[in-house]
Amino acid sequence: MAGPRMIVAGLVLAALAGENAVPGYALVFAGTGSMLAAALVLVLSAADKRAAAVKQGFFPLLAVVILGAGVALG
């Protein structure tokens, strides 16, 4: 499970980097983005697994939206 490890590494880098937090943001986006992509593949490939895919993809989507808003607002 590389996704959760990349998220933790990204959060640590973002917390320690201060103003130079771009590598941390990139790792968090990569980790959560990969989990979100997996949920999207599950939704598109198996109709009977849509409920599981929604559960799997909700928090990564929330994380991407919140981090994206945080980065955009500076």
C-alpha cells in the first residue's frame, strides 16, 4: 500500500518544509490521487461494486479537494 505511506511522507514534508512545501503537497496529491483513481476504476468496471467504490473514494476525494483549495488559497 504505497498510497498511505506517500500521504504520511507528504504530510511530514509539508509540516517540516514551511514555505517550501511543494514536495509534500505533491506526495499527498499522488497518494490520495492514486486511491481516488482506484475507486474510479472500480466504479467504471463493476456496477455491483459501486457502493464499495464510493466508500473507498470518498475520503481521498475530500482530501484532494481540501488540499487543492488550501494550495490555491495559499
